[in-house]
Amino acid sequence: MLSSLKNRIKIDPIIHKKGAQIDMLRLDLIHPVVSGNKLFKLSEYLYETLRTDHKTILTFGGAYSNHLHATAYACQSLNIRCIGIVRGKAHEINSQTIDDCKHMGMEIHYADRETFRRLFEQTNTEEIKNLFGDCMVVPSGGLGLMGARGASLITNSIPENVYTHLCLAVGSATTLAGIMMNDRNEKIIAFPALKGMNDLTERLNKMGIQDTDRVSVCADFHFGGFARKTPDLINFMNEFYTQYRIPLDFVYTGKLMFGIFEMLNRQAFPQGSRILAFHTGGLQGNRSLPKNTLSY
Ligand SMILES: *Cc1c(COP(=O)(O)O)cnc(C)c1O
């Protein structure tokens, strides 16, 4: 599984016309189960856990978390004990994602909002140790320097001096920080999946990125907030699939591609731009949608 990080990632053409080119970096295809950016972000934590005497990985997530799902699979394949702290009450959560995590051997603990916030914000403190023993604590989404260093490997698959813009969806901003660790020329456009994300620079600074001039933020395409959706978004995703045969997720990549297409319509990219959009995976999360919402 970890060897899939070293394979070259496929790049698919989407739109090639005079004036603009859009390609897609298919991180969603790197592995049948742990697709997208999550395995990259986890990789250093996994290597470190195997290398040291941390026998257990503990991490956090919501009921449909791609991060929890990827962690559960990775730990199962590497024979690492893992604990997932899930935000919410056990009886209120009915999620295939969490069911999968349990089947893959993750020990699930539910925490109410307040406890979740306390544990999450006080990562690695005595409280976690007292409750769960000695663990390698992976912050939610792999946030932090180790996560970013893992994500920085993604750029190995992007040919140099080909693209003018790299576009990606942002949650914790760990992947973005990783991409920015490499000294390259492309402009970067970040599409936050959250509404009102106003601490992006601070997050990047914390992960060692001081020079943020390369990145611009396109904050118009959150569709109401994290994991919110509108009929327009869903129609766009279905049409995108019909046209390009590429499934998108509704939390991140659907909004990203909608945003890029809209910017193209508004002629927001300079003439001759060559854009690489990151397909960061997340397709398992589409299972939270009512049946038949998506055509794929
Ligand atoms: C987690 C996730 C992201 C966000 O990555 P960050 O490193 O947290 O910014 C983007 N796309 C998908 C599909 C994801 O699952």
C-alpha cells in the first residue's frame, strides 16, 4: 500500500481549447481503498509509528470522514492498532464510513462536541494518554508538519514548467502546505471547502510556509459551508461525470471543479493558462447522500 505513493500519478485531460487547458491529477486512482490525498498525509505518521515504539495511532474525524476511513485501512494493512475518535453520539450516527472503519479494526469512541473539541485541540496531552495509553496522535486531517511533508510528495508527479496554475480544494490546508514546500513556479489557487475560512495564512505559517504570495484563495464556492450542497452542485457533478467519466465527491472536488469551470466562464484565468486540478479523492463520502442523488 505505501508503495502506491511512489507510483506516478495519472494526469487526465479535461478541457483543451485555445485560451485554456484544464488537466486533472488523479490522486483518486492511487489505490482502490485509500484514494486521494489522505495516504500521502498519513505516510510520515505511519513510517514514524512503525519505526518507533508507538504501537497505536489515534485520530479524529466526523461521521463520514475520509481521513478516518483512510487511517483505518492503512493501519489494518500495516498491522497497527488504531483508535478513532468520532464527533457525535453513537446512537445518532448511522454511517457506512464508521461501519467500514470498525470492520477494518479501528476502535471507535464517540465524543460529544465539547469533549471532541477539548481532545482535538489538546492533541497529545495527558488526557489522551490517560484515556487511551501511549499513542501516536494524528491531528484531524493529518494537520501539521508531518502531514504536510507527506503531502509534499504529491508534486513529484507534476511535470515542471508545464502548468501555470495548480488548483486544489482545501480543508485543513495540510495538502496545500505540502504542495508549497516545493520551490516551483506555478501559481496556486486554493478553494476552501469551508465557509469563512480566514486563518489560512496562519495555518500555512504553522506548517512552515512563510511566503504565501504564490497562493490565492477563491472563497466563493463553499455552497453554504462544509459538506453543504445545492441542486446546482449535484447537477454539475452528474454532468461532469456524463461528459468526462470522472466521479467527483460533493464535499471537496465537486466544488473545486464547479469553481474552476465558473472562473473559466468568467474569464478569470489569463489567456493561455494551463491549469492542473487536483482530484484529491473522497468518493467514499458520497455514500452520505440519499440514494440516486448521483448518477454514479
Ligand atoms: C481531506 C480532503 C481534502 C482537504 O485536504 P486538506 O489537506 O485537509 O486541506 C480535499 N479533498 C478531499 C477529497 C479530501 O478528502
